Amino acid sequence: MADVNLDLITFRSFMDIATIVGIIAGFGLLSTAIILGGNPGSFIHFPSMLITIGGAVSATFITFSLKDLLSIVKVIRHAFFEEKRAIDEVVETMVQFSLIARREGVLALEKE
């Protein structure tokens, strides 16, 4: 039976175009609404922005642990960059995971 070797797999990162398109579309739609609406001041209301952003940040702090909050940089990186793996590396990783699951049970995969 093959030995299980879970070395780090090298990744090729590149910009995820869907994230960029979404951000540009959001700003474009907001800009179009401001231009068509006439008065940009009607879209900017600081007390409303404080309630919305402050509420979202507070709810995030209530929901997640400090460890999860500090890992936000990794999450943001994953939002903008897609990591591609070679198919043979993916197959090898899946085979290794299946061996671990068969020997030690599915719960053993949590530490991987």
C-alpha cells in the first residue's frame, strides 16, 4: 500500500476576473444611479453609512472568533486570486485523502 505524503502542493496564482468584473460593475451601477439621479449628495448620508458599516462590522465581530477575523487577509486573497493546480496533483491529493479516510475515518481529514 502506498505511503501517505501530504507535502504542500505548489500553486499557480492569477487574478480572478469575476471578482474584478463584479467590483467594476458595482461601482459602475452606483455611478450610473448617481448620474441619473442628479444629486450625488442624496446618495451620501454619513449617519446611514455609520449605521450600515458599523452594524456589519459589529455583527461580524459577534459572529466570528478573533482567530477567524485575523485570517481575513487570506480570505481576501482567495477572493481576488484563483489558485490552479495541475490535474495530476489534484488526483494524488484525493487519493491520499481517500487512504486517510479509509484507515482512520472521515473525521481524520479535518486536521488535513
